[in-house]
Amino acid sequence: MSYTKNVLITGGAGFIGSHLARLMVNKYPTYRIINLDKLTYAGNLKNLEDLENAPNYVFVKADICDQKAISEVFTQYEISDVIHLAAESHVDRSIEGPMEFVMTNVVGTVNLLQQAKDNWKGDDHVFQHVSTDEVYGSLGAEGLFEEVTAYDPRSPYSSSKASSDHFVRAFHHTYGLPIKISNCSNNYGSHQFPEKLIPLMINNILQKKPLPIYGKGDNIRDWLWVEDHASAIETIFHGGRLGESYNVGGLNEWTNLDLVLYLCRLMDKKLNRSEGESEELITYVTDRAGHDMRYAIDATKLETELNWKPSLKFEEGLEKTVDWYLANEDWIQEVTSGSYRDYYEKMYQDR
Ligand code: NAD
Ligand code: TYD
């Protein structure tokens, strides 16, 4: 079969990428989806089992920093478009070791940009870069991040993502590469690695382990259902204007403490535990170095220009998420065996 597009999704074995790959493979049978992933600790082929036999789906294990491998993929699969999600994505890990973040998030992105620039002629292509609201820095009590907000990244993670955003824009301005960027708030949903707040707390509540709240728990994040992020990426891919950035978010701000308290109550009910049982596991630990206070996104541009809206209320999404983790304890067990234990001890033992 000849496909109408050959779309390279990078990082498609991770949390957001696997949701996006599923959406694209199922919704666009005339596109061939080439999912390229290095399978780091965060990448898991189990997230993609249902796609393995789809005729329009190919998985390639490779590192986005590997020039030869990426060049071969562009040639072999006649890549027409890129949706780039591969990244080191966890702020705490970036504080422990920033260099891996520079390599994948900056060098890897520039390598992909080079390959796209060298392979593409004409206008019928899109290089879409999936980025974070953390590039804008940290908000006080008021205000929202807009597309025009000045970049002010403060963690090694957000600095590496800001740098990659700048390179993507530079390839547009300098070489005319057809790019699009999206900057999204915190995602939650199924298949998220339990190093991030929500799955870590779900796992610890299940195991009756301490629930480590950084600082006082008053930092604020804006949470979006992962499938709504995937639908935003798809919407921008098809309808977004070239050279533009779009903010993606849910106007759904929670302090970390309120969110964990809500999760405790929800899970006590689901697990038939007595009221207040899980709350007692809350433990205040040393704050994250340079901890950003508040993120909040203004997604008006995406909503008005492209008619995108989140589909789920947070309470519904959180319940679906908890139900998924409760139904997939083998998934949690698999990803938390081995190196996760070393990671957890290193991060939390003396905190
Ligand atoms: P994740 O950590 O779950 O997955 C990242 C994936 O990238 C993994 O499958 C990993 O194996 C792969 N990868 C890492 N290094 C690679 C390399 N050198 N070559 C090829 N593959 C590599 O991350 P996620 O939460 O799914 O985030 C995906 C993207 O979305 C990232 O770019 C992240 O910055 C961005 N983002 C995430 C959030 C969020 O809340 N999680 C919010 C906004 C934007
Ligand atoms: P995280 O999920 O790491 O996302 P990000 O830092 O990219 O926003 O963290 C979300 C919030 O939860 C952040 O304010 C840090 C806090 N947090 C804790 O209080 N305890 C934890 O164990 C973790 C992982 C995060």
C-alpha cells in the first residue's frame, strides 16, 4: 500500500507518545506511523502491545542522537513528517544529572532537525515539536502563561526543552523548515512512569508507603488528561499554522497537597480502606532544589483558532487513571522492579 504520509513519531514508547501513536495509527489508516524510541527506563513496548499487528505501524529502536540511524530511517521510510516527543522528561533526574538532558533534548532534537532539513524539499511537510510550559519559568499567584510570555526556564530539564524550542524556531527562520511547537502543562493518565507525582502517589498509596510531599505542598500545577494532550497534538499537526507555537492546558490548577489528599480519599474508597487511612501516609520531605511555584496555561489560541477543548473533567480523568493502575498492577510491578528501586532509594531515602 502506498501511504499518504509517513509520520515519524519519536518517543512513542513513552507516556504521551504511546497515547499519540495509538490515536494516529487508529484514526489515520492511510498514514504509516513510524515510532522511533531508544527504550530508556521510560520507554516500554508493553505500552504499545495493541498496535504491534497494525498494518500501518512500524517500531524502530534507535537513539535520536545517532546521525546514521536517523538518516537511514528518513530514507528507508520516506519520512514526510515528524512529531517529536523523545526526551528525558523528569525534573528531579535533571537535577541529579543534566548532561543526559542536553544530549537527548538538545543534541537529539538538532540531529532530527538536520535530517528533516536535508531530506525535505517543498512545503508538504511538518516538523512538530512537543514541548512544555516549564520553558516559561514560574508564576506567582496571578497570571497565566501565554504564547508571547518570555522564556525563563529554571531547571536543567526546562532549560534543555527551552533550548530545543529555540533550535526548532531557528531552523524555521534560518532554513524555512516547516515547524510547529506546542507547550503543554502537566499530563496525567494511564501508562505514566511512577516517578512523576500522580503515578508515584498512586503506587505508594497501593503499597502503603510514605507519600513524599516536597516542601509544604503548596506548589501549583495545571493538570491535563493525556488523551486530551494527544488530541491537541493531532489537531495542531493538521490545522496549526507553520512557524507558530500553541499553548495546551486545562485551566485546572491544584496545589500538590490538595491533589494528593483528593487521591488518598478516592483510593481509600476504591480499596475499601477506612476514611483517612491513606492520608496518614503523607510525609513532608526536603523541597526540590529551585522548585517552580506555579504553572498555569492560557490555551485560548488553540481553543479559538483550532476549536480544541479538553474532553474530561479532572475528577473523571483521575478516577479513570486510578482504575487503570488498579487494573494493571502487573504493569506497575514490571516498571518498578530493578532500576526503579535504586532510583527511589537515591531520591527519597535521606530526604
Ligand atoms: P516519557 O519520559 O514518558 O517518555 C519519553 C520517551 O522518549 C521514552 O519512551 C524514552 O525511551 C524516549 N527517549 C528518551 N531518550 C531518547 C533518545 N535519545 N532517543 C530516542 N528515544 C528516547 O515522557 P513523556 O511524559 O511522555 O513526555 C513526552 C514529551 O512531552 C517530552 O518531550 C516532554 O518534554 C513533553 N511534555 C511532557 C509533559 C508531561 O507532563 N509529561 C508535559 C508537557 C510536555
Ligand atoms: P512532577 O510530576 O515531577 O512534574 P513537574 O515537576 O514537571 O511539574 O511534579 C509535580 C509536582 O509535584 C511538583 O511541584 C513537584 C511535586 N512532587 C512532590 O511533591 N513529590 C514527589 O514525590 C514528586 C515526584 C513530585
